[in-house]
Amino acid sequence: MEYRKCFYTRRDNYFIAEFDGVPKGCEYWVFFDVRKIAPQTVIVWIESAYLGAINDPPSGRKRQKVAFRVLVRKALENTRANPPP
């Protein structure tokens, strides 16, 4: 996940989109959260995953990117990465 594009959702989680092995015009969305569980240790919690249409993003939002490294850094700081306004 380190080099994958992550996106904000309307809720307090994030998602990535997979394209390999899915029908044309679809993506496989994986919704997750990143939380600190110990000093210098985070857990990536998979909350949901399902197939969806490329032109119908999850939660009806425009995709706003966030780097996975940012999510990890923020979790280690006990804060949340927030989408831009």
C-alpha cells in the first residue's frame, strides 16, 4: 500500500481502488482506517471491500488523494489526515 493512491471518503476512513482482475468499467474498492496501536506501530484495519463502477465513486465524492505515508504519519501523531476544503 505504500505506493498506492489512497483517497478520502465522506466518513472517517479512506479507500484505495484496484483495477487488476475486475470487469471493464469497474474498480475494486477497499475501505480502511489506520490507527496507532503502540509507539511507532500502526494497524491498517480493513473495514469493507466491494466492486463498483469507475464513474460512480464511493460516497458520491470527488476523489481527493492522500498518500499512504501521510496516513501513517498522522496516525503515529495521534491525529487524522483531513481532506482539503
